[in-house]
Amino acid sequence: MNENIKEKLLVEAEEDDASSAEQHPSCPHGPTVLFYRQSQTTADGFFACSAHRNPKLCDFRMNRLDWNGNQLPRCSKVLAYPKTNCTHDLDPTSHLVALSQDDVHAQYFFDENALRFFADQCQALEISKVICMGAPRLHFHLRRNKNIASFLLDFDDRFGSYLSPNEFCLYNMCNNHFFYARQPFEDFLKCDQNESVLIVTDPPFGCRTELIAHTLRSLMRLHNKINGLPVTPLAIFWVYPYYMANYIKQDMPELQVCDYKLNYTNHTRYTNVGASRRCHGSPVRVFTNVPLQLLRLRIDEGYKYCESCKRFTGVENVHCNRCDNCCAQNGQTYRHCTICDMCVKPNYVHCPSCRRCSQVEGHNCELYQSKQLCWLCGHRGHVESNCLTWSQLRHKRKIHTHGCLICGQKQHTERNCKQRGRYFKESQFMGQTTIALRKH
């Protein structure tokens, strides 16, 4: 795929219950993904490999209109499970050379503190089964715990030589494709009333969040179908950098970010040891649908309990009474901007044009505003002063140019204006807010 394409590419994954005529064509890495540019319809799109962005690694590409459903043979097939040399106490991640091609695997292993963090959460949440999706070292760590069963789903076929089919399957998380027989995994998902399942996924940070979110929802549906449950969510720990929060929230708005900083043993930047460690710690976090109040972070690792938030946070995080939250995310102590009426990074300055605080160097107002979420209509791509939805009311009332655009006061922004309800109807579902203009 051409990484130089500037226009945003949208993706569409294959549905679990699609008929044979509706299914996507497959490459050797499982069902492909439908890509299309934002200005096009799906009929103008093309199918390409879900696992490899580099065409040198997988050159499969097919125009959408050339796909005739099941008339074209599918390339992928169920593979035979390799001969296993099981050694229960052996952790191959301690001696295997990590696959380091970022376009494909980006294989990094959690450090001991991160492993202990996940084990602590399993104990606090009374988790009995863990699906380790792209987290091999965690699987080998948990399998030594007699109270927790673990199943590894991973794109590295080398683990098939160390694990039996009852705890490993060669797997593509970008399209939810099982290369080996899926039955052992389905058996693992069968639970009694006292068992609970957690999914821990650590995808390469270059993965499309739409695809990972689609896979997580597919695994939830499979779990519910096997156990005869209604729409019941599974606990999720999605490991990703904090600065990808907007992308994850677009696809899974129910996920919140935990303040725990994860480190890897073999990453040059996402670590807390060595000369290349970051001064504010690793940017890698855990996004989860588990209430943050239920998670336990260790004080001896640099965390504290906030009585106001009723959750653990970093020692550098200072509770803001105005925001009623511990707002810092990047390991610094945030400050509250009275103009934005929100907490920002300490080195940020306020831009009157953007109506936000931002970095001083490299700040381009047009580009910055195109990535912002409007506090009036809730749509991304503009700030409040350029909101077309709000401009619909201009002929009905005087529009304020200073302070809050709704009431004109300078003590708050449109997000916190008490008069919002007169003009906007808001509803929330699973952490996502939908805003509509009221008809007057």
C-alpha cells in the first residue's frame, strides 16, 4: 500500500456472519480488508492484505468491482498444527530473537513490572481466563499461575513449537483470522457462572485501530454465542500509546485510559532504563472498559490514590478542582488554563485563533483546527468560531465574539455553559456524546 497517499484511507473489515458471496477475497494472511479513500464510495475501493502494509511483503490487491464473491478461490486455508515440544516452565520470549520488522510484527516484550501489573489486575478483578492477543510474554507469565488459564493468539508461528493447540493459535488480529483449527479456542471460551474472561491485546502501534476494534467486538460476539449470553461485554485491556486516544475513542468510545505507564524490555524508547529512556516515562498506556476505580496501581512504582477521583494515578498528577479530575496523561504535571477552561500540558500556550492551548513551535492554526473536536456540535474538523451548526442560529440571536459563544461570559467555555440545553440536545451512550441542534 502506498504510504505516501495523503488522503485518508477508510477501511471495512469482513463481518463474522457474512455469506460466502459477501466475504472478502483472501491472501495468504487471511481475509483482506476493503480500503477506500474518504471521497469515494466502497464501490471504488480495493482489497489489500490486512497484515502487511508493505506491498513487498504481500502484493495482493484487487479492485472492489473485480470481486465476484465466492467465484474466486480463497487463498487462505487452515494449517496443520506444528509438532509441539511442550515444556511448561519454559518461556521462549527470554531467548527467542524478537521479530523487529515494524511493518509486520513489531514484537516487543513487557518488562517484569508490566507483567506484575496485569497479574495484579487479574487478581483484583477475579479474572479466571485471559486471552493474550499479541502478548506472548504475558501468556507465559500467567500460565505459571494455577488460578488463571491463558490462551495465546499470535502472528508468530514459532510459539506453536512450545505450546499445545489448547493454549495457542496462529492468528491475525487485524482480520480475526485463525490459521489453525479454531475449535480449541472456542473450547477455551466456554465458561461456567463463576468464570470471567479478560482480553489483553498489544498490537503493533502502526495497526489501524478500526481493525483491532472490529476484532475485539468479534471475539465478544463469539464468547457470547458460545455461552448463550445476550450482548455482554468482555473486560478489555488494549495496550497503546496515550496520544492515540482519539483514534481508539472513535472506534470504541467505551474505553478509558489508565494512568499506568507500560515499559518493554527490548524497546529503545518505551522503557524506563538506559540512556534512551524518556524523561516523563513511557507513553504506552492501557485502554480499558473496566471502571478505573477497580484497577490497582502500586505505590512503590510511582503511583498514588486520589481520594477525589477514587482511583490510582501517577504521583506527578495533581487533582484539578475545576476539571474535577486528575487530567495529566503524559507523565507531566498539567496546569489549568482559565481561558480554555481545561487542563493542558505545562509548556502549552493559548492561541486565540484556535481557542485552545497548543505547542509554540510548529503550530499551524489551520492544521491544528482541522484536528479539533468542536465544543458546540461535537464534530471533528473545526473549532467553535467556524461551526456551521452554530451559525444556523445567527439570524435568531446575537452571537458573542468574546468568551463563551453561547452566553458571552468569560468565566467558562461552551463545553460548560449552563445555557447549552436551550440550543443543543445531548445524549450519551458508552462514553460517546451525541449532539444535535434543537429546533426552535
